[in-house]
Amino acid sequence: MKVWGIVPAAGIGERMGGTAPKQFLEIGGVPMLARVIDALLRSGIIGGVTVPVRDAEREKAEKTVAKFVDADVPVLFVTGGQTRQESVYRGLASVEGKNPDFILIHDAARPFISPDIVRRAVDVARDAGASVVGIPATDAMALSRDGIITEYLPRDALVCIQTPQVFRYDLVVSAHEAAVRDGITGAADDAELVLRLGGKIVVVRGSPDNIKITYPADISRMGTTG
Ligand code: C5P
């Protein structure tokens, strides 16, 4: 069974401020992008990885991975897109002809992923066709309009969706192609696109540590131990 990883890393990280995009920020001396790829490879079940990056950062990304990751499988770099969705789509295009059975997608901005969660997500997708890592909502959740609460949501039914997300290759390709055909460009993630096709997606229990680094405080909150 061949599993290919896609690590979208073409975001600008506007909300982080600073000069370098967040995927290059170091945690414990190791850039986030390198941490992520290292964790995927340490799972022992990834046969190759594609990293969509902005052209301006391609060389830096290549050097970062060469320096910090001891990769024994191919790591490809492709030009990312304007949106996360487009970046993943381009990553999928890079895999054409490599005949993967499954695609595992994990944000470069989630550096605290563990190889164990990667393995569990793949195991579940192997049986079900699709899996997403998620954790139960702990805060109360409500809808609001113009800053006014309009409705409380049933917390027991809510899942905070993370990555990795793992899909049968043909399923995720069809989902992205259908989205392009239907003019959808800003999906939150790939599971949203697969769900549109009516695919069954099984939740794999993740970890509250697997946060997406969005604001500078996210890094200081985690310390440098991750
Ligand atoms: O912006 P956000 O934090 O939601 O991005 C999630 C992931 O998608 C990040 O790893 C980011 O680098 C990636 N991304 C991308 N191409 C874009 C926008 C975001 O690869 N155009």
C-alpha cells in the first residue's frame, strides 16, 4: 500500500506578522516545516512527500528539509496556489503517475503532529476510505451574526477538525476536480470537498497539542518542548 504525503506550505502567515512565513519559524531550533516532514517520515508508512511552496521560498524550503530531515523517500517541491485548496490540488497533480493508494494531507503549520497519529489516521482510512484527525469541542459553541449570539450548537455533536486527513487517492482527486468544476475555491480543508461528494469520513481522535500555529502567541504558549 502506497501512501503519499502532501504538506501545504504556501501560506503567507499574515496573522503571524514578522518577516519569514510561519512554516520556517523554529521551534526548539527546528523549523516547523522540517518538524512536520520528519514526523510524517518517522511514521514509517509514507512513501514520498510533496510540499507546495511559494516560488520565492522554494529554495529556502529545499535547503531547510535537506538540513534538518534525514529523508529516505522522495520529497518533491511544487509551486503552491493562491489558496490552501489550490496548493493541495497542485500537490495532487505532482503525484500523477506515481500510483499512490492513499494521500495523507497535513498542514505545515501543525508542527506538533506525532508519528502515532499519522499511523492511526492511515489505518482508519485504509478500512473506511477517508479519515480526519479531530478532537471533541470543549468550549461551548454558538453561531453569531454581527457579534450577537443567534444560536447555541450541541457540543456533543461537534468536532474540531485538524490534519492529517487521509483519503483514497481516487476519492480526493475526484473531490478536488468536482470543486474546480463547481467553482469552489476556498474550502477549509480537503475533507470538506470529499464530503460534498457524499464520502464517508471517519474521525480519528487527535491531540489538543496538534494546534495550527496561527498567531505568535501560539508558539510561546507551547513553549519549545514540542
Ligand atoms: O492559512 P492557514 O493557517 O489556514 O493555512 C493552513 C496551511 O495551508 C498552512 O500550512 C499554509 O502554509 C497552507 N497554505 C498553502 N497555500 C495557501 C495558503 C495556505 O499551502 N495559499
